[in-house]
Amino acid sequence: MRAATGLLLRTAARLCDAGVRAPSLLPGWSRGHVLTHLARNADGGRRLPSWARTGVRTPLPGPGGAGRADRGGGRARRGRAAPPCLPARLH
């Protein structure tokens, strides 16, 4: 997992603006969408231990919710900031 995460972060760091805006292999998703999705899922994964520890519900955003709106922002991201906090979210 560490090796794959490292490869993802190195690849994302090399993307220029056009590379981030380019289509991914997912229909209708740019590479920026994919990177944003990964970052938001990492955020969600950190919510679960807190939920288990405190009992305070912190569910992941569902389809059409805040998560979808956040991923929409990935379309316009610039290369070096796609998203800037991705490394912190994946570690």
C-alpha cells in the first residue's frame, strides 16, 4: 500500500495543468476529479475511527451530497495544486 501511495503522489506531483484537466480512464472524470475523489475518500476514512471512538455519527457524503460538489471542483484544479493536501490525506 505504501508503494502504491508513493507512486500515486509522485505521479500527481508531475502533472501539469493540462494533465490534471485531461480525461481519466473513468468516463466523464478528469484526472483532477480522480485526485479530488481520492483526497475526499481519505478524509472519510479518517472520520470512521472518530465515529467509533466517540459514537458521534460522521457518515460519508452520499451521491449528490457535499462529496459530489467537492469532486466537481477537481475539474478546474491546476497541476501542482491538485489538490494540494492530497499527500497529507493519504498518509
